[in-house]
Amino acid sequence: MMEETSPSTEQEQENEGGKGYLHSPLTRFSAKVDQYIKYRPSYPAQAVLSFLVKTISFTTSQIVADIGAGTGLFTKILVSNGNRVYAIEPNKEMREACESLVGAEHTNMAPIDGTAEETTLGACSVDVICCAQAFHWFDPAKTKKEWLRILKPNGWVVLLWNSREGGGLNESYEAAIRAHCPEYKDIQATSVATKTSKRQQEFFGENPIHELRVPNPQQMDLEGLLGRVESASYAPLPGTTQHRTLLKDLIDAFTKHEVDGHVTMGYTTVVQCAQLK
């Protein structure tokens, strides 16, 4: 799941004091699918694949589980490389988007309704587990047990995400979401940071973590900037005070930093590879 039908009674909502956001990790992206497809940055395919070849001897014959596949941003890179991919995604709307956008063009992808903790895959069935922009949503202990079960002997885990880094627009964007997105601090506290972070160290233990960091800037117009924040699960629901003030601050940030009608969001794609024992 890479980060939700429109907000409905099926989803937990909170609007106390003008706050509005969605809770459940399994449904919080259902209303974000269109924004995710349009406005989220992808990953530098050549750099990532070259790193995997060099670091874990990655080949096109290896079977991959892409866990938390979302709309298929990284899944598409894997299947385009020729790998057989199980796209594990518990959110119905995100999984259907992945099947439509990626599966329609590639027969080597199988969308699966499953979670990191319960993939539904067979024992020793995959060579590599990949997880793009989703590791922070998982229960570490249950996930590790399940991944050890489905990985073949000497299999690898690959974690990757796009991390906002740099000044300028990034500083203005960070200030806006910290001020107006109540859930952001909680989510950020569990998100992946470096290979020495507590979450990584506890998950992989003493196994060495190999890391790649490569610039992946995203250029966008005003629609793209506003759409980028709307794609985030922590964005306040439309109609709330936080939502209105958030968009105002981002419009001001765009005006301050734009050049020829565009701004650049600084991202670094981070890839970590390690084995589980």
C-alpha cells in the first residue's frame, strides 16, 4: 500500500476541532488513488535496477513479491524488467488501479489481496521481496515472520522510498504540512529514514544493509504541487479548516519558489537491501 471509494461510513473519520482525516491503514488510500497516479513521483528505474544487479545479483528470472504495491509505481519497473511479480496490496481501489495500469500491459504480474503480515503466498515461493514507500505501515514482528516464511533460502529484501530532501520549496512544503496535517508527525515518526534507524536495525538485526541514494527531483506546476499533498494519507479532508489553510500556504509557497510556472521538489530515492535471518 503506497502511502481510499470516497470517504464514507465504511471508513473511520475524525473531524473534532476542524480536523478531518482517515484512520485505517488498509482503507486510508481509497480516496487517494487518482491523485496517487497523477502526482506521485516514480523511481529512477535504471539506477535502481543496476544497483540490485550489482548488490544482490538480481536477474530477470527471479520471482518478486512487491508488498504494498499500491497503484504499481515500482511494480511496473519490475515487470518491465521481465520479472514475475506478485503485487500484494490489501486496498481494493489501489490494487484494481495496479491491475488496470500495469497488468493490462504485462502478463507477468499477479495482483493479490494480501498484507505484509499475511501475503497468502506459499512457503519459499519468492526470491526477492520489494517494498516501495510502504514499510512504515507494517507490523515489524509479524512482517518479519511472514517474509522469512515466503522467501527462498538466501533471499533478499529490498526497501525503497522517495525522501524529500533539500531547502527552498521543500522547507516551505514541510512547514505547511507540519502546521496543518495533524497525522503527519505520527506517520513521520515511524517512516524509514536511514539504514541505521532503529526500525531497520531491529528488523534486519546484524545482517548488513546495502544502501543506494540517488537524486530524483520532481518538477511540477501549481496543480501538481496541490495534487502531491492531496495524495498523502495525512492530508486533511476537503472542507476542513486545516485543508483550506494548507492549500493557502502551499499556493503561497508556489508563488515564492516558482520559475516559469513550475517548482522543483527535491527527492532522494533511497534503496536498502538486506537478508533476513
